[in-house]
Amino acid sequence: MEVLIQPNAEHAAMMAAWLIARQLRAQPDSVLGLATGRTMEGVYHRLVGLHRDHGLDFSRCRTFNLDEYIGLPPDDPRSYRQYMNHHLFNRVNIDLRNTHLPDGTAADLKAACREYEASIRRCGGIDLQLLGIGVSGHIGFNEPLSALRSRTRDKSLTPATRRQNAAMFGGNPENVPPRALTMGVGTILEARALLVVVTGAEKADILAQAVEGPITSMVSASAIQLHEDCKVIADETAASRLQGGAYYRWIFENEPDWNEARRALNTDDPGNAKTSAHRRAGGPHDH
Ligand code: F6R
């Protein structure tokens, strides 16, 4: 595992987008595993910018999202399908037929989950899986006690997750659907590479447990320690409880492998950081 600590959430999003873009440029027909949530909005905003300003091509890539609420049809504005269309798919040159989310309205949910796994396999497996971490320690919607070998299935959401996601449902956790379909921890671990993005002080404890704590199904995100190609991008506030922070920073600043990324993102040039903060003032709706 590599932990890349970035000065703030904006730089964390830039770094994640740069790594996804590098994957897409090296392999234009990549299969990307995608996540939703607030953290990813910044990442998708950056990817849209790379498409618009630098021609990043999505025309051949295929995508599989981690999860979808049970009972929300794809045209419901609160569904993850609509989130993805709004934040990414409708703003880049992706073929919507190549984008997949679990079908939370299927009459037979178990069959839909089996079919989802089969369709990932038919595409040759996921090359790069993007992940956030929830306050309950989940990846996807793998709440505590999800088996480390679990596959795509339906899952009941914890009260903490329903509180975390209440904003899209009028602020009331009771309105958040109680169940969702999610790729399993085992499904996620089969991706060829994992890219985890975590920002904000409220994630500092859970990030420390996931990265440095014991591997336990009580913290599904701790399963990322089992993956041989896992990068974790955290901003300073989320990284504040990591015991190895100084070591992780030293690696990022000194490893030749990261020269290209450091140059591309220019994170050590405060002038540039200021410029990008100015650009951000336009916000996600400036295009
Ligand atoms: C959603 C998903 C979740 C989120 C996590 C963090 O598709 O996979 O695991 O990544 O709940 O969400 P935010 O970024 O909203 O804190």
C-alpha cells in the first residue's frame, strides 16, 4: 500500500484524477470501478476538466459502479445512476451503454447481483477501482461484519451511513433507503488496482483504522491492506491520525516513481496551488 498525503481536498482530487487519466491513456479500453459520494465529486470535476481541456478520451472505457440503493429507479434524481450521469457520464465522451450500476429495482435481486458479477467478468475484470471510505468504515456499502470474501449482494445500511447520506434525502436519515446492492469486499479485492480517496477531519479515525489497524470485517476498508496494488490518497486533515504520516510523506517526496506526478500536479509550487484554488472558485458548475 502507498499513502499519498496531499495538502488539501483539492489536491487529493487532482492526484486521483491524474492517476485515473494515466490509466486511461495507457489503456483506453480500461474497465474502471467507480464510486459515488461527496469525496468523488471533486475527482469527477477534475476528470471532466481533463476531458474538456486536454482531450482525455473516455470513448472506449467501460465502468462498473460499486453500489446502488434498492428501490430507486435509475431516473430518480437521488439514485447513483443520476449522480454518475450528472457528475461524469453526461460531461465526457463516454458511451452510456458501457456504464453499469447494480439494478436496485430488479424483481430478483439475487439474480441481478449474479448477473452484475458475470458482466464484470465478461469485460475482463476491473482494472482500477476507485473507493471512498464511509464513517462506518465501509467501502462500497460493505457495512461492518461484511465477509472479507463477500460478493455483490444486498446489504442493510447502518444508521451512521444513513445519517452520512441524508443530505440527498431532505436531510432526514429516515428517508434514506435502508438497503442497497453493493459489490462485495471480495469483488473489490479482485480489481487489478485500488485507488482510495479520503478527505476531511471526520474521516481521520476511520482512515487510521483502515490503513494501520488490524484487518477485520468490523472495518471493511481494512481489507485494502490485503491488496498488492493499493494507493490511498488522503488530505492532511484525514491523514492527521496516521502514525506513519512522516514516512509516507517522505516516500511521496523522494521516490523517483512519483517524480512525474509531482511535476504534473506541481503540488510543491504554492503559486500553482493558489491558481488552482482560484479556478475552483468557479466550482463544479463552471463548465
Ligand atoms: C458510494 C460508496 C461509499 C462512499 C463512502 C464515502 O458509491 O462507495 O463507500 O465512497 O460512503 O462517501 P463520502 O465521500 O460522501 O463521504
